[in-house]
Amino acid sequence: MNMLDVTTGATAVAMAAIQLVIFVAFAPLLTATIRRTKARLQSRRGPGLLQPYRDLAKWWGKAPLESNASGPVARHAPAVVLACILAAGLLVPFAAGRAPLGAWGDLFVVVGLLAAARFALALAALDTGSAFGGMGSSRDVAISALAEPGLVLALAGVALAAGSSDLGVMSMFGLSQGIGLLGPAHLLAAAAFAIVIVAETGHQPVDNPDTHLELTMVHEGMLLEASGRSLATLVFASEFKLVVLATVFSAAFLPFGAATEFAPAPILLGLVVGLVKLFVVGQVLALLDGSVAKMRILGLPDLLGLASLLALTGLAMQVLLP
Amino acid sequence: MFAALDPSVGAALIPALFVATAMAFGLAALSAAIARVACFSPVLATAGGVLAAAAGVGLVVGAGTATASGGQVLGLTPMALHYDGLSGAFLIALGLSSAAASLSVVGEKPRSRLEGIAYPLFLMSILMVLGASNAFAFLLAWESMALLSAVLVFGLRPSRAVVSAGNLYLAMTHVATAAILVGFALLAWATGSLDFAAWHIAVPSIAPVTRDAALLLTLIGFATKAGAFPLHIWLPRAHPVAPSHVSAVMSGVMIKTGIYGLVRIGVDVMGGGPDWLGLLVLALGGISAVMGVLYALMQHDLKRLLAFHSIENIGIILIGVGSAMLLQAHGATQLAALALAAALFHSINHAAFKTLLFLGAGAVVHATGLRDLNRLGGLARKMPVTALAFGIGAAAISGLPPLNGFASEWLTFQALLGAAGTVAISPALRFAAAATIGALALTTALAVACFVKATGVTFLGLPRSSAASTAHEATKPERAAMALLAFACVALGLGAGPAASALLTVSRSVIRVDQAAASLPAVTSGPRTGDVASYAALAIGLLLIVAIGFVALLVRSRRAARRVDTWTCGIAPKAAFQYTATSYAKPIRLFFRRILLPEREIRVEYHEGTHFPASIRYRSEITLILEDRVFGPTHALSLRAANFARRLQGGAIQLYIAYSVLAVFILLLWAR
């Protein structure tokens, strides 16, 4: 079997289940490795690699607290947030050049699902009537608005080269190109996307994932009123989102190592390579966290505008230079 | 059941539906004129809307046509109607929007009898615009629509602000009509006919200069009516002052007639213009989309915010139309059909969610008497149905899957990507299409921000005023209308596959290309095979529903939630601690400060001799760059010029005789 066109029916469901299980199992670990490296950079020992799992288990067992001001939106938003991000995770190729549910939607659907998750979370943060919720929510949607053009343009560049916005086609195109894929336009787009990942997952210099200093919070501000299983769900969703975005990055920009045929050995290899790539992306983020200071929020248009410009330059090279 | 119908029966049904629609609107106007039966008027208008939507669906799905023409007046045919698939797409928008808007006022007295009569006639005039098959009939219907909508904006006893908004609207709409009139006159002069069909046949014989001039003039007219960016200034002022159900139809449908006209004349009748025209429309679309949503974000008047959002959505639609024109001009006709289908789909979708949001805003205004977001809050508790419906509309307009707005924006993205990738057009134009992808991405992300703000600040958190804390739920008809539209948003989202493919068929016949499927990116229901990008709307929708249900079950704790106060650093929570609409938009206001040119003023008064503030006043405003920096000064300059010219009018008869003599003298000199 050549291309992985067999990803329909039972095979798709099986692949989806496997991908989901792996992502769910490894998402907290990825966060743990980032924290570990960051701690080492700060000359601390840092918590063990199982700490995110312990945190989730702890919150899972706690009785929920609900604000007097909040209603159904705050109660049900965590489920919507996680469901959208989980669904997005199934549309991204990981171990193979094709995503389990790749025939269901393309890169714009992935972007749309992440936007839906952001919408639900930002709305829930306003439901509790907290100033910190409003602060986090308003900053998060503003930063995402700045990041979105870079995100979409970077992926559009690869889609243009591959001839389709289907992430599977883009990934297979990259695999067929080999090392020749890494032309200047491609690298510019990859750089743009890397900046966007930093902003979208709330790492330095855009946001500090570990801060609880009230006036500087972005993502944490939105979670401040969440508790119990809601908090666990939202924290897990943000860990999962990092996995999804990092996988989109590797599928679109560095697909090397993914299986191009549907057989156990290449798939297994693709799985291992995929996990290694996730780990590497995480380590880069950890390096940033440990070495770069947080920017003033007013500096963000420059950083994220740079991402859009890089992506646009890449596109210009692709379209204008024959 | 309908599939089993004989096609000829279906074809005969469509004209009957039109007669019924027109009769329903006519009877609605008539009954509004008679006090004893005035209460039936909204019911009849609702029926008219339903019939119009049914006729539209028939035209789009059946791809049939309906034609009617009436008597001649002075050699002109004022009643020449021809409805085809393109009309059908906009009829669906008209039907959905007007049915729901009319339903929402069932059982309510209009502000005045005049308004009761004008409203159904306004709907009727839109019906006529969408079918007019010659220039005379079109302009007649177009001008009726403009005047009737102006009547609805003014109302019977307008305040000063309303008069000012209404006058601006009247002036701008007449600029539009004048431009279209001159454009049509050029075409009539070049072809010797007023008939659109005759124009289409004669296109090759029209001199390019005449054709381009006519296209440009009609574009100015239609873009003004649509509210595209530099010509939009009337829209955010006129829409909010009308009653909410009228604002809903104006925003949901009336501005779409500008799009309809542009597609009808530019794409259908003239078969596409030069490529700079397509590029111009694309640029207008991109600028309208970004500027519309940026200005919408800065508003804290709910209805004004929604009006600015119409500019954004018109921008998204124009991006589709512009790409279609660009691609059509270079012979990439299949892609052009895809782009046009995106525009048509977004037109229908926008009618659904914008009408819904305006009706929601109307319900909020009824319940609280407030339009200022900064004094609302916590309304979800008092008006849950309105809040849920508004939330669905907000998610749909923000372009979130699996709702309808996402499906049409997905198609627009695909059209742009197709245009950027095709070798049919020049590299510079391809780059323009690629850059527009970025503008569209920015727009959708800002729309998310804007509607989180509008929904959250209005319905969630704590009430910011006593009016907001004593609000009541919307009336039954209002709730029914909103539920209908929310259902439409979901249905058009999950059923986007069949809807988009029917509209693609329509677009292909408008552009006159092969119906046989080229492998275009498509919205489908289930997973597709092959490499072409697709969005399986129904499958993704079901996946999300299952996933949300599953996670929600999992998350639900067995233990009851304990109620606590929101953490406010140890003080008792107050509504004033919450972010307001103004503060919510602050990061974006600062990020885009070079475009928005914000000003702020903080005035603090202290208690005598202390550093404790007694009162703090905060004012924050943005500069509407076009109004304040271009139109305002131009207006002032023209007033000054007029004042200066007044000096010529001395009032003495001798002076006027002297002018006459001077004029004659100059004429004689010139004629020598």
C-alpha cells in the first residue's frame, strides 16, 4: 500500500483511538519535561516528571467550588474547550503522513476548532465576574488575534506548495520532497509558525505559564475561578493544545520520519520520531522560558507582526519568484 | 417527498410562490393601514418571509426560473421580473431574515401606522430588486427600497440625532442610486436597450472604456449600499436608530442587495470586468473586513457594534466576490465559481446570524432600556433563552465550527488559496490573494474577541446597573423568532455540505461554466476520498457533539458544588470590579493604536487636602479616521465655500442684472 488512503472506516477509528490515547497519555509529560528543563536552567531541581499527573489527579478528586456570580457557561465551558481541542488533535498527522481523521477536515478546520476552544474559555472567564478573568480573557483574545494571521499564513505557504490545505497532503508532500523541502520560503514560514506556537501556548516572552502574579497573568487569569474537575480539564486542555500545535508544526514543516505506508514497522518508527519531535519542541520552549524575559504587552504587536511578515515574505517568495 | 414531485410541477410551484409572497407582503401593508386588522400585519409579513424563503430554496435547489412582466408605461416596462438561482440565494436571505424579524413583532404595536405600512412595502421592494430584469424596473425597485427604509429610519417624530443619521443615509443612498443610474445609462446608450439579457448579449460590442466606466460606477453605487469601507459612513449611524426588527432586516438583507447588484451586473450580465476591478473589489473586501471588526470592537453600544460588524461581514462577502471577478477575468472559471459560492453562502449565513443578533439586541433593549454594554451584565440569569440564542449567533458570526459562519469562511479561505495557487493569473495578483488570507485570518480572530466581549459583557457576570438586574425575558414571539434563527445557524452549519454544493451549482450557472465537477475543495457532509481539501461539516459537528457530551459526563462531579464568592483579593465582590466593554477592548485598542488613534481622559477630584480621590471620571474615545479626518473636514470646507458664495447673493436687483449682463458678455465672447 502506497499512500495512506485506507484511513477510512475501521482503520480510521483505530488510528484515531491510538493517536488519542498517546496524546492524552503524553500531554502532561511534555509539560513536565518543559518544567524540568526550565528548573535546571534556574539552578533548581524542579518537580518530578509525574507532577502534572499528580496535580490533575489531585484536582480531579476535589469538590468543586462555584462562584456566586457564575452560571451554566462557566460550568460547561471546560467540556467544550477540551472537546474542541481533542477533535483538533485527531485531524493532525502524527505517526504517519496522514491524520486519522484527515478526511474530515483540513488546516482551516484545525484552526477553527482551536478558535472555538478559545471562544468558550474566554467567555467562561467573564462568567465569574472577576477582574482577573476579564483581564486574562481580554488579553488572550487580543494576543490570539495578533497571532492568527501568522499562523494561517505560515500554513497557507506550505499548503500552496503542496497544492492542498489538507494537512495529510501537506505532510506527504514534505516527505516526498526530502531535505529539499527546507527552502528559504519554507524556513521563513516555519519561523513564523514557531513564534505563533510560543504565543498560542503561553510561553515566554509572551506569557509566563508559571506565574500567578495577578497583574501579569494571561492564560492563568482565565483559570483563576476554576476548581476541581473543571480546573483539571482546563489545565489538561492547555497541555493537550501544546501537543496539537507542536504536532501541526512537525507535520507541516518537519514531517521527516513519519510513515508513508501503512505497515506496523514504519508506523511504530513514526510514532517514536513523532514523540522525539514533540520533546524537542518542548525543550526549545523551555529554553525560551528559562532565558528570555517576558515582554511588555505593548511589545507583542512587534513580535507577532514579525511572525505575520515572515510568513508573508515566504508566500511572496513562493508566488513572485518562479 | 419533494424529490418525488414531477419537475414541471416544481417549476410551476415557484411562480405561484412568488405571487403568494407578493400578496402576503401587500396584504400586510394593507392591514397595517386599517387599525382594526393591524395586528395581522406582522403575521402576514412572516408568512411572506416564509414563502420567499421557500421560493428561494426552490430556485437554488431546482435551478429553475420564474418570470413575470407587466404592462408598459411610456415604452418602459416597470414590472419585468425574472428570478433565477442567483436571485434565489438572496431570496433565502430575505425570507429567513424577514420571517424572523416580522415574527418577533407579532402582537406588538408599531411606533406609528406609517411604520406599519412602510415595513411590509420595504420587504416587497427588496423582493422586486432581486428579480428586476431590466434597468428601469431595477432602479424603480431600488429607489423604493431606499426611500421606504429611510421612512423606517426616520420614524414619525425623529429626534435630532435620528434626523442627522437619516439625512446622512438619504444622501449616501442617493449618491449610490445616482452612480448606478449613470452606469446603467452608459450601458443603455452603448447597447440601445434597458434589458439585462440584451446587455449580456451585447457585451462584446461595448467599447471597453464604456464598459469599464459603467462597471466602476455601478461598483461605487453597490458598494455604498453594501456599506463597504470608505463608503460605509451612513451604516453605523442609520442602522442602530431604526427599530430592532427593521435594523435586523436592513443589516441582514438590505445591504446584501448591494452584493446582489454587484454580482448580477458585474459577474452575470457583464460576464466579468477587467482584472483591476476584481482586485479593487478584493481590496475593498479586505479593508472593510479588518476595519469593520476593529471599529466594532471599540463600540460599547450594542446595536452600533452589530452595525459595524455588518461592514466586516460585507467585507468577507466582497473578498469572495472580488476573487470570483479576478479569477473570471483570467478564465479560471471553476475557481471563480467556488469563490462566488463562498460569497453567496456567507450572504445567507450572515442574514441568519445578524438578524438573530439584532433581535437579541432588541430584546435586551426592551428588557433594560439600555444599549450601553458598560451598564449591562448578568442578563443570562433573567433572559436565558435570549442569552442562549445570542450566544449561538455570536459563535456563528465568529466563524466557529460546526456553525454556518465557519463553513462559508472556510470556502472563502479555499477560494483565496486557490487564487494564490493558480497559474492562470499573474504573480502579483496571486500575491494579493495570498495576502488577503492574512487579512481574513486577522478578521476572524478579531471577531472572536468582539463577540466574546459583546456576549460576555451583556449576559454574563454581575449586572452593572439596576436596569440590568431587573430585566425580564423577551416576549414569546421574540423568543420564537430567535429560536428559529438559532436553529437556522445550526442547520446551515451541519447541513453546509448540501447547501454549499447547491450554491456551487448556482454559481457555475451564473459564471456559465461546466457543471461537471472539477475537483474543487468542498464542504461535504461525511469524510471524502482523494487529496482535495474538504470540511466534513456534519461529521465534525457530530464528532464535537459526542466529544462534548462525553467530556461533560466525565467532568461532572458526583459531589455538589459549593457556592462561594468570586476571589477579589479579600474584598466583597462588586459589579464594578468586572471588566467592562471598554476595558475588554483595551489591549486591541492599544495594539492597533496607529489605526484607531485612541484618546483618553482621566479626571480625578480629590477630597479637600487629601490624596483620597472623591470621584474619578474616565473617558476613552477612538478617532473614526475617515469621518473625523476626511469627511468631516470636507464637509466643513464645503460649508465655508457655500458661505462665501452667499456673498454673491446681495439681494439687490441691479446686482442680478449685472450678473446676467456679465454672463451674456462672456457667452458672446466665447461663441465668437
